[in-house]
Amino acid sequence: MTGTLAKGNLDTLAHARRVTAAEQYDIASRYPVVIEAAEGSWMRDVEGNRILDATAASGALLLGNRHPAVVEAVVDCVRENGTVFATTLTPHRVRLADKLIERYPVEKAVFCKTGSEATSTAIRLARAATDRELVLTSGYHGWHDWQLAYLNMGFEPRTRVVNFGYNETALARLLEEFADDIACVFVTPEPAWFDVDYYQRLSKLCADHGVLFALDEVITGFRWGTRGLAGTNGVPVDLMTISKGLGNGHSISSVLGKADVINAYDKAGICGTYTREVVPMAAALAVLDTMADGSVYERTAEVGTRLRTGMADILAAAGVPALVAGPPMLFDVVLDSDELTRDIFRAAFDNGVYFDDGGTQMITAAWGDDEVDFALGAFDKAVATVLAAGGHRPSEVTEARRLQFATEAFGGALVDDAALLAKIDETVAAIAARERGEVGAAPKPCG
């Protein structure tokens, strides 16, 4: 590294603040570090420090950085095939679609570049396939305009999206009132908060009302069991989205589902030059081949369980009540306050581990026993350091705290109290009073 960037972390952050960084997204919400390289589960910052990644690059990595099979597939693809072509169809795309159809309970697959693009494509497909306008949703589906109000139950007239906050009473009422106008119900799984039976009930409720049921498995598709929520647990879906982990860090996502829904692609007017890029597809094929014998999941489940259990044990031994829940590759750590959570994970970073300071931890197949031991050692020191400083008196994770976390993290409205029932009535009235419009055909594809 040369020139103006040959500086320490803080100087590089100051430089970035001037020329590229967003103050909140890039600086305030991150640890004070600039990463220069990574291999396996370890990162190296611009000062040469080694840091263990416990976030899997926000879930993007499944096998770890620079996995040999993925590197070889990517290099071979560039050398032997190229990167992107004039046509949209390639052998890579057809082979990848075949493998995904084998893996998940779907009939057809199309491809995008990011999770946010995939979820936006999914609702376009649902609306085009059904000629209905309303989308009922719960959870985070990305940063696009239609999803900005994901933390607030209610109806957004501009986007025709209704957030039901994971509340079954609200969903049942909305389906009863508006089923003929609903294109789909679209839910992001939260495995630490809702069991498989919950999603089975949602799927059946939608089927009973003739409404498409969609799962946003951008994160859980490779982290909740071997085949995500839908595939591992047999939850019937009409549409699903996957992305993180599919290309092991290379930018690719997929919308999968029943053929009659996916076949609305042309009517929905979906297009995109870089959906043709073959290099991420080569990476995805290498990922699926690597995972085919099940050994990756077997080992990762073992390692993730050790980490999850170890963190819970450290907190319990220190007298810090906690809710630690979720599958081994995707679990939440909830303490009595956000401040305590952030302080402990910030102290763990000072000891060489990059945990997600919001509490959701993800590992990759590059983790082994040494990484678990290192992470638990850093976490143990962090808990001791924060408690010794005397700024916190940890208390029980009360039901009120649990509900607060759910509301602030993913928009969960989990209690049918009077306020919630009134909000449902308000939402129903707002939808009924909306200005009606036809869904109509989208413009012709342009790329």
C-alpha cells in the first residue's frame, strides 16, 4: 500500500471521511479500523493487526475469504470464459439454476446481484403474476424505497406495502379483509425469535386465502440448517430470495419459486446488464460443490454451537443475564441494554475479535477450534473489563426488554395488547380508504 493511504487506522478513517465515507454508515456504526486484506476467518488492518471476523462479512461469506475452490473457479472463469456477455443465458446460469432447484423446494430460478435487488424483483414478480397491488411484509428486505418503513406496522400508500410486524392476528385480519388485493406475503425469517411452526402457520394461512407466500432467505438460506428455512424444514413457499453466502462474497442473488410466478419476469419488466455476469455464478457453483457432501455444515454446526454455548456460559459466570438463541451459524446475543451490548463487543474488538455489536453473530466454515478459543478468550476479557469499569449493573432480560429488542431490530409487534389491536384497526381503515389503481404492465425490459 502506497501514497496517502499508507497510514494508520485513524488517519485513514479521517482521509476517508473527507473523500468517501458516510458519517453514520461507514464510521459511527463501525469499529475504528480499516481492513486491508482477509484470508479464511482472519482480517488484517492497515496497521498489520490480525482481527478475527465473527460477522462473516455481514453474512456474505460462507466458506471464508479466499477459499481455494472458489478462488480457482473465479480465476478459471475469467481466464477461460470471460466476465459478461451480450446474451443473458450461459451454461453457468443454467447449471446454477439446476443446482438451486435441487436444493430448495422451487421450480425455477432467476438471478440478480444483491439481496435488496432480489427482494425488489420478488415483489415485482408477485404483482405481475397476480395482477394485485398490495404487499404484506415483515422484517428487513433491503434498502430500496418500498422497504424503508420496515420497523413500523402500518400501510404505506405510496408503495402499497403493508407491514404486519410478524403479528399473526394482524396477518389473519389483513388476509380476511383484503386477500383479493394482496400480491404476496413476504417475511424475513428471524430464527432466534420464531420457530418453524410459526412459518408453517403463515404459509398455510396464505394458502387458505389464495395469496402467495414468500420468504426472504437472503441470510437464512445458507445458515438455517443445510437448505434454509424452506428447504430444511419443509415450509411451503411460492417465492424465496437467497444471496448471502451463495457466491462466498461475490455479488450474486437469486429469486426462486414456482414456475408460474417466475414466468411473470417479462411482464414485470425486470432487466439488468450485470445479471449476466458469469464470474459470481462460477463462484456459486464452487460453493455448492464444496457443500455437497454435508461436511461443511456438520463441522460448522459443531463449531458454531461451541461459540454460542461458550458465550452464554461466560455471561452466566460473570452474572450477566442474557438471551442467546438461534442456529449455530446465526445466533443473537441479547443483554439488558443496547449500551451494555455495545460496550462488551467494543471491548472484545480491542482484544482482536470483530463481533457484530448489535448482537447477531455469524461464522464461516473457515472457523475451527482455534478461532473459537480465541473468540471466547477475547469475549471473556471484554466482559470482565466492562464490568470492572463499573458503568453497568446488568439485570434480567425482562419480557419488556425482549419485546423492545424485537421492535427495534426487526419491527416485531409480538403482543396483542390494546394498542396493537387499535393499530390493526387503523391499518385496515387506511388500506380500505386508499386510492385504488391498477397494477398495470411495467415498461419493456431495457438490458
